[in-house]
Amino acid sequence: MSSNSFIKYLKSVAEKTDVIVEKNHIKWFNVEKTGRRVIGFLDMYYFDEKGDYIILNKSTAYDLKERLEFLEKSVAKYRKWLKILSLTCVFMLITIVLILVLR
């Protein structure tokens, strides 16, 4: 095995791991990798569990979708009311100013 093929081998291994190749030096870092933990979506909220992956079943996903649609409709309704009340306040302010000026 020549030194060129060995350097190519080291570079290919370095691409797959946490290794940095700089000119003629190779540096690697020992990173402690933990196992991936899988938890349920509701467990994340109710039991304050933490994990890397969250499992979401169809019924919970459907419930979340329905809740988001309800909240989006509520936000649209409140935006409409906000516009109406803002215009009412502006109209009342203009009326008050006109009454005070014309007095």
C-alpha cells in the first residue's frame, strides 16, 4: 500500500467521521453520541419528557389539525372585529375633535 492510497483512505474515513484534515495534519474529536430517544407527542406535554423523536398517531394529528383550523377561524374573526372597533374609535375621535373645534 503506497502512502498516496493510504492518504486517500484516511480522507474517505475523515469524511464519514468528525475528523478535520488540514494540510499534513489530521485532527479528530471524540464526541459522545447519545442514543436517540423516542417519546409520544402527548407525553411531551403532560409528563414533561424530552426526546429526539416524537411519535404522533393519526387521531392526535387529526385533533391538532382541527384545533389549528378552529384557532385560525377565531383569529380571522377577531381581526375583523379589531378593524371594526378601530374604525369606530377613529370615527368617535374625529367626532369629538369636530365638536370641540366647532364650539
